[in-house]
Amino acid sequence: MVQRRAARFVSGNYSRQASVAAMLQSLRWEILQERRRQVKVVMLYKIIKNLVAIDPTPFLHLQNTSTRGHSMSYIQPYCRTQTLRESFFQTAIYIWNQLPATLVVTPTLEAFKTRVATTSL
């Protein structure tokens, strides 16, 4: 809702008949939900590669077997409550496990950010 109002403001078009989706497309703005997913997965990459001062051992546990996906898949902890289900590690691990194997093994942070931006999550 905020992004749609901002698009109207930036475009200067407050008409009810105007298409906000067309405005967003012409401005080439990403959907906020997609931007949040990208930021989460980049932060998880930083945690995994020890680029930030967050110890991954209490939160991240590699899956022993990989029937689908890539070998860097992590176990998603069981969540009873909606609050925990929507927490950072829970959602970031879910997104991470869905990434293609070629993206997960990207050697540098900048390359990873670039490839995540071009991949639809």
C-alpha cells in the first residue's frame, strides 16, 4: 500500500482511473515483498559465510540427505506459533532452500547480490 501511494506521488497521477501497476512498471520498482526476500537471503548468505558477527551454529543445521534441491539445504525448525513461523531464520531458510544450486555456491557477496537480484525468488 505504501509503495502504491509512493508511485502515485512520484508519478503525480492521483486519478482513480490510472493504473498503479502500470506506474510501478514504468518506474521499474521492485515489489516490496520481493525486495524483503532478497534482503533476507543476502543476510543469510552473510551469516553462512561468517561475514557478520552472528554465530550460525545454533540456528543452521545442514540436512543429511538431499533428495531435492542443493547440498547446502538447511533443516527448517518446527514452529508451533505463527510468530515463530514468520521469524527471520524460519523464512530465510525456506527461501534459501528454494534457491538454485548454482546460486548457492556463488563465491563473493557482490556476485551473490547481483545474481539474487536477477533471479525470481
